[in-house]
Amino acid sequence: MFRFAFSTLSLTLLASIFIGLYMHYNLHTLLFSGKQEKPIVPPSDLAYQEVQLVNPKEKLYGWIVPAPAPSRRWLIYFGDARHSFMHPETYQRLAIWRRLSFNVLVFDYNGYGLSEGEPSEAAFYETAKQAYYFLLNNTDAQASHIVLYGEGIGAAVALHLSAQGMTAGAVILDNPVYSLKQLIDDLHPFMPTGLYEKFRRGNIPFNTAVYLNKSSTPKLFLLCEAHPHTPLWHGLQLYKEALGPHHKLHTFPGDETAMLEQHAATYQRIISRFIDQLQL
């Protein structure tokens, strides 16, 4: 009996280790596969200044894209890790943000594009903090006029930063992920994420929901009904759980391409109305 119990315990332990390693490898591969995507040359008419974020371990690459005319508005873009910020979708967003008189800081996470290092959740959070302080220490940006713009898992990065007490005028959540576990459960239901979370002792990666109400900053939710990577319910549930009177929601038909092309004027108008109401 003792030998049988010992064998069962050993098999359970080995199975847990195997599942943990399998999930860690596969989630890491799924989540950070975008680092393999090569940067795409920007449009010739896009003016930008190359910058390097302060990091003693590795060089982190980014741009400051100035507004067409002097402006106190600043936006920091936290991407969704599907590709480098040097990408057509980012260029489309930049064109609209500049029409809204935003100066913009965009950068690549660790291991993406021209940035050095290896991607991880902790590295993303640390890089976000470096980007925030880079802006305050190297430009005329004032914290109360900074908008933190997070897309996908970048929403967790933006909210984590805000939850740490980094002052900002607003947070914009573009098709936010509720949590990495929920996203994997939706897109890859065959993967045993429940067992993985037990192996990790309940630490759910990129858990946007946890940081949502630790940040009192006004939030704008921009959601696509047919987003190919983030199911609509993620953003709707986050909006439902958000506390406070200053949060806004707008849902676009179609995917993010439709939002940035066919509905670009609406996208611009919704953001403009939100930041005007906050007097940013």
C-alpha cells in the first residue's frame, strides 16, 4: 500500500512538473511569437526622433513622434506584443493621434524590433515604467496630460503602470484582454490552463482585471465586435467591472482594420470627445 501511494504521488508530481513546463513553454511561445516579426519601414512623411529608454541591462528602442504643432498632450502606446511598433497598424494609429494633437512615445518591448533582451511579463512592466519616466525626465510632458494607451495585453501593462501610482490624465484600453488565462481558454481551449494556474500558485499572467480598479484614472474602452485576437466579451466584462463615473465605452463593427480605416473618423471623434471632456 505504501509503495502504491508513493508511486501515485511520484506520478502526480511528475505530471504536474510536465504540465507546468509544457504550459510555460507553449504560453511563452504563443504570447511572444510577435518578436519574430521584422520591423516595417515607416511612411516617408512620418517625422520621428529615435530614442533609447534608460535600462542598464539592455537597449530599448523607441520613437517620439511630435504633434504637428506644439501641444501639451502626450500619449504613450503599450502594444499588444503581436509585432514591433514599426508596423502599418501603428502607423495608422499615429496618423490619427497626430490629428488629435498628441505627441506620442512608441517603443518596442524587450526582444521586439530593435530592442534587446527577452520578453516577459515582468520585463514589460519594467519597460513601461522606464518609458513613463523617460517622458517626464526628457521632454516637457506633464503627468496630468499623459494618456496611457494599452492595446490587447498592453492594456494590462498600462493599467499596471497606473495602479503603481504613476499619474496620468487618462487610460485608453483598445480591445483589452481580461487576462491571459481567459484569452488562452477562448482561443486554445485544449490547453489545460486551469492546471497551469495551480502549478503557478494562482498567479495569472497579464491579469488586466486585477489592476482595473487599482487605478482611479478615467478610462475609455474601444472594442471591436469581430476582433481576431481578443473576443469582445473581454472588454465588455472589464467595462462592467470598472468602478467610477468617468469611464466610457464605444464598440465598433468589424475588426481593428475596419476601426482604423472605415471607421477612422468615428475612432478619432470618440477619443477627441473623451479627452476634451477631461480637459487634457
